[in-house]
Amino acid sequence: MDYFCSSWIQDNDLSLWERAYQVLLKEADFYQVMFPEGEDIDPKVFPLAKDLIERPGVEISKIDFFPTGTWIYYKGPLDQEVEDLLLEALRTGPVFHIIFLKEDRKIAEENDYTDFLLFDEDLKRKMLEVFPALETYIDQ
């Protein structure tokens, strides 16, 4: 089952949302970001893009071809430095599109500045332990 959380929670209760987000970061092994092929990535729009894509150990994990263009997925290990970058992004505005993986299974996704999706019941439970009010924001 998938669970949807609106990103506006971040504005309403940032400190608790940040603690819940830290649970997610500790559960995930890898992150994946996707960007259109051949387009310059504007650092004003996507401030973390270069940091996340050009890190050691990041590789292209998937390429999707759509009528509107090709999207490349970059996958990298979620280490302390990346966690710090993502927590900073949480405070200033989310990454364009980031997927969180545990091994090769998608457990969460932050999408287009507006949506936050959970795909793992165990992760949802752990996040609710630190941020019980999150339950009121989750559509099931």
C-alpha cells in the first residue's frame, strides 16, 4: 500500500517533520535522482543536483524514454554527507525529484516540490513514532 503526505507539513511543523525525515534517511541505503538528458541543470532551481549527481560512487541506474524526452536516473549511496545535504534541502526547499531505496526496493519518494510518498509500512510506523501527527496528513 502507498501512503501520500503533502510537503506542506514541512512548513507547519518543520522540527518534527525533520525528525521523521531523519528516520527515512537512516532506513534508506541509496538515493536516486532523475533529470532530463542533455539539459543544463540550473543550480538556482535544483541547488543540490550537481552535489548529488557528481558524488563518488554515483552511477546511472536507469534511463526512461518518453515522447517528451529522455530521463536519466542517477543512483548513489546514502551516506552522512548526503544526509546532511538532504536535511539542508528540507529546510530550504525539497529536491526536484528524489527516490529513496532500501537495497533495490523503493521505500519513499519526494516529487516535484509538492508530494511525499511512502511505500513501506514499517517505515511509516517508524516515522509515526517520532511524529505522531503525521498520521493526520497521510492518505491511505
